[in-house]
Amino acid sequence: MRILHFVDAAGTDETFVPASAITMIQVTDNASVIVGFKSADPAVTANDQVDLTCTAGKSDEVALFLAQAMSPGTLGHGNVVTVKASGTNAFADITTVAYTAGS
């Protein structure tokens, strides 16, 4: 199973989400990507989300790279894909990772 590891602040603000729980990846403007997924809290009916703020003009590339990273066997050799600000590959264009529960 592929796991997405969203890092806002290493060691203090990290969220792990199974790729199978992702319900959408949406480019909302040229500098923002919303990743929606099912809430881990059964009492919450609204989906959780991670908002990825990107370098202007790069949100479509970040969204596509994330979608490709979610597919098994496409990137790297492990089953955990780390998505963080100033990461590697297309994730280098991410400036902020913000998790919101029940959005």
C-alpha cells in the first residue's frame, strides 16, 4: 500500500494518509493544490484536506507529480512518498503544506 507523508513542520506537524483514501487532487489556482481524503474520525462526515501552496505557475505540475506518485511502482522504491515544502522533484515547488481536519 502506498502512503503519502505530508510534512508541514518536521517532527511537529506531519500527516500520513493511505493513497487509497485520497478522494481528489484539485488545482484551485496557479499556486494551490487541494488534496482531499476521508476523515480518520468516524464522527466527522466532512473530508480532511491538505492544501499545498506552490510556486506561481507550478500547481499543475505538483498535482500531476502527486497523482503519479500515488500509483504503485511509479516513483522510488519505497511505499511512502514524502510531500513537503522545498522537497525533491516537482515537490521542490511546494512552499507550504497545511492540513485541515473536516473541511
